[in-house]
Amino acid sequence: MFRAFVFIPPLALLAACAAPAGDPPSLAKRPAESIDPRLPVGDTPDYRQTAAMIAQIAAIEADAADGITAFEALRGPTGTRIAGAGPTNSESWVSAVEALSRLEAARRPLVTALADLDALVTDREWVNPADRDAVQAAVGRLAPIDAEQAALLERWTAQLQP
């Protein structure tokens, strides 16, 4: 097999590299570079709560309200039993512990409702911002009640400890 080598003088090679091949691109600022990247592009979508999410939140809050009502109905009698509890393992102490257990069970719907609300926004790949705000508002209404009930149970449990 025969190979032919072509000798190109170095000056000719250099001249070929340095010669302009048309108009070079401008280094001036392009129009797109003057747009602030922090600004939204186009129209912002109009997010509104979806009917399905409104219905789910309402059902969850209704369940929580039932639990809150049950808790409040048992709160007074339980407080009375705890205040009248005698020494550990006495009949009055056992009655107070049982009442406290019933009170704790009564708040289960509220705790479940908060978990369900959390699941509405965390178990989905994407949630409409308006729906997310509605869920957070519901959590904002229920969380303080949950915290108050938990603090009361903790205080009364400590009173019954030997």
C-alpha cells in the first residue's frame, strides 16, 4: 500500500488558521442576556383549590372535630378522678388511670387527622400551591389544640406517677 505525504509549508498552515472565514460572532450583550433570570417567564398560573382537596380537608377536619368534642366531654370527669386519686394501686388511682386512658383514646381522631393532612401534601409527587396552603391552614387550626391536649395528658400522667 502506497501512502502519499503532502508537505505544507509552515507559513501556509499559519496563514490558513489566521484568515477570517466570514464575520466573527459579536461579543456584545445579546437581548436574552438582559432579562433578569429571577423574574417569572410568561403568565403565572392561577392556582385555585381543587374541589377534591376541599372535600378531603373538610372530611378530615370533621373527624378531628368529633375527637375534640369527645375529648372535651371526658376532660372534666377525668380531671375530677385524677384530683381524687389516692395512693398508687388504690381503687381511686386505678379509676383515674382508666379515665386517663379513655381520654387519651378520645384524642386519637385529632392525631389521625393531623397525620392525614400531612399525608395529603407529602404522599403526592406535586400538589397545587393553593391546595398546599389550605392543608397548612387546616394544620394551623388543629395543631394548637393537639398541643394543648398532649400537654394536659402529660401533666395528668405525671400526677399519677408513683
